[in-house]
Amino acid sequence: MESLFDNINFRDLLSAQDLSDPTSPLLAPDLHLLIQRLESQSLQIRSQVQSYLVSHREDFARLFFLCNDAVSQTREVFDDVTAIIRLLSDQPIDVEVREVVSEMKVKKEELKVKKELLGLVGIVVGLNKMLESVKEALRSGRFEFAAQGLKELKVALRIDEKDDREPLVNWLISDDEKEELSVAPN
């Protein structure tokens, strides 16, 4: 293989004329001879390369296999790194978790408020039913039942006759209902 890396002196390939003068022109027969000798040299080099490759075939096969394996591993590593970078750059997981936890806290607080409101609505519905039964009792002339219902309503609404302030429940009943309640006997 060392002969492949040697320099080729073209003057050595020419016929034995006066080669001491580098400025002397080359004639056509010299050029044909040069071409033939270059082709011969090329065939020798090709033959040497081919015999070297054949003699080291297994070494080259292993080398190409290792190169191919390295390329495929490099591609796999590149794909993995790309996927990781995409994951990290698209939206970091801790930000996503933080957003979910924050949303859960908001929803939990909303649920708590809705439960409290539902409880209040239940109380208002119950009081409204009691008030409707008192009104119905007054209309039908069952004053004793109406008076008992009114006492229960006062207890439920925590209305104290000693308190000078307007009861907090006045906003729950209409003016007609207030008038009916004030006429009702104790």
C-alpha cells in the first residue's frame, strides 16, 4: 500500500530523451507513451487496492458494521434528545402540574361556596313552606295553627320582640306577607 502514496514523477514515465530541461516541449509520441504508462500505473494501483481490500475484507466489514451501528445509535440518541427538548420547551411538566393544582383549589373553593349556598337555599325553601302554611292557615281561619306556625317561624328566624331593629328576614318576604304577619295573633 505504501506505493500508492509515493509521488509519481511524470518525467520518469517518458522516453529517455533529454529530460534535464524542464522547459522542453513534449511531443505527441511522448504524450501517448505518458498516457499508456499512467494507465498501466493506474491498473497496478487498482490491483493493489483491490487485493488489500480482499485480504482485509473482514476488518472492513467489522468497521462498516461499527460505523453503521454508530450512525443508528447516533440517530436514536438524537431522536431521544429531540423528544426531551420538545417536552421541556413545549410546556414544562411542573408548570402543568402547578396549573392543575391551582385549578383544583379554585374548583374546591367554588364547590364549598355552592354547598353553602345550597344549604341556604334549603333553609329559605323550608322557611317559605312554613310561611305558606301560615298564610294558608290564616286564609282558612285556623288561627291557632297559624299562631303556632308563626311562633316557629320567629324562633327559626331568631326574631326577638325586645329587639328594636328590623328583623333580618324582612328582605325574604313581600309587603303583603309582612302585613299578614303583623295582623296575626301571637
